[in-house]
Amino acid sequence: MKKLHLALLPLIFAWFGLSSYAFAADDAKTHMPFIHAGNVDHPSLSKAADEAKDKLKQNGFEIVGEYTPYKTAHIIVVTNDVMKTNAAKSELGAFGAGLRVTLTNDGDKIQVSYSNPVYVSHVYRMKGDFSAVRASLEKALGFTAEYGPEDGLTGKDLRDYQYKWLMPYFTDTLDLAEYANQKEALDKINAILATKKTGVKKVYEISLPGKEETVIGVAMTGANNNDCSGDEYIMSRIDFKKLKSTGHLPYEVVVSNGKVYALPAEFRIAINFPDLSMMGSNSFASIMCAPDSIKAALVTAVGGSLEE
């Protein structure tokens, strides 16, 4: 009788609409958003970045973009075939198709860090195993510790993450614009970003294999009356710990079959700063203007309408 009950478990889970992934062993483990590779002595961020890029390429990563959001930080965005393939298997998986490698000044040293691929895969509800991607990053750059919040989050919690009651989930995306097809959308968005008149600049673009879905990473300067959307403005208020969470940047816009989406700032910021308090000088209250400003900047940058 006991064997019969065990045999019926998959059917019972299906009846209740539960994902089989929710019962994977990894759900019991805790994860943090960033990994500190170590500190390096270097005269400049650019030279440290060049060394990091060489190591990343040697370990199978493609450099898809880089930028300096402010003078103390440099960000390199990477991907590889495993990431793109796994992202393509997942609904809105393009949000997780790129990982950040960051170099941040820390006195006379430079902090070298990168996005935790396993954390990212859970946040964006991606299919597939990202442990090999993490191993490749560790081989390329090293490993000291995971970091971010005081306590990590389990895979199960990350896949159903909500900062607070009434705050958005991953699937509560912002509808920014809609075009007749994917080509029209990408042509229009890239033309607008190329003008550099919106306060939003293109950093990278990754298209997923086998489907019409592309992610465009963007830097936000806070120009054109959108000061509160600026990368430096936001990070100066919330990235206050010793180990910097520079890999929160850049923001993403996903274009899927002509429809253009982004993640609400209430989710996108919270997932990288899950222990950020609601009130205080370094808190969500200190960037209360950010969600509306970020949305307005992105809508303008992709040719949408602010009146919708």
C-alpha cells in the first residue's frame, strides 16, 4: 500500500498545480545574489577589466557588453551557450540570459565579483542546471564567498519571491510597448537608444536561440528629468555595505514577439537587496521616486507611451 501511495505522489502534485521543481533538493539550500572572487591590486579599473575579460574568454564566456556606471565601478556582461539555451527553455528566461562581472574600487584594491548563476536561475524561474556556469566563473575569476543580504534565500523562496505583501512577483512585468513583430520592435528600440537622447543607453543585447526573444541591457544616466532613475543616484543610496553589489546593474528590457517588458523596480531592486529596510536613510524610502522614474525612462527609451 505504501508503494502505491508513493507512486501516486507525482499525480497528486500535478492535481494541485505544483511544479516538480519545487521539490528538488536544491530548494533546501540558501543562495545569495553575488559572489566575491577576491580583491586585486591594480592601478586602474580598465586594466583589471582587461585581465578579467581575458580569463572569462578562456573559460568559454562571450563578452556582450560593458560600461562604467560611475567612476568607482566597471561592469562586464557575459553569457555562454548553456545560459542562452536554458534561458530559451523558460518563459521570459531572457531576463537571466546575461551575468554581470563587476570591478569596484575599494581603497587601494579592486573588488572582483560576479552574479551568482544559481541565484539568478531561481529568481527568473529558469529551467536547466546552472552549476556548471558557476564552476566556470569560479575557475576564471576565483571564489571567496557568496554575499548580499545577511541571510540567503532558498531556491523555492526565490522562485516565488515577493519583498512584502502587495509587492510584485517576477511575473508582474511592466508592459512598456508593443510592435507588430520582433524585427520592428528591435529596429525601433535600437534606433531610439542610438540617439542617446533619452537618458537610457544600450549596454548589451542577447537573443535567445530558437525563439523570438531578446534582452537588452541598459544604463540609466538619470537625464531628461528622470534623475531618480539614474544608476548612480540609486546605488549611492542602497549599495552601502563593504562588499559592493555593483552587479545589480544594468537594468534589462525584454522584447518577446514584438512585446516589450521590464521588471518593476520594486521587484528588480528587492531581489538583489532583499534585506534592504523599508524606512531610513539607506532604504527603499530613500529611493521612493525610483519605480515611477525608472518606468518612465524605459517607456520613453523603447518608444512606448507614457499616457498608457
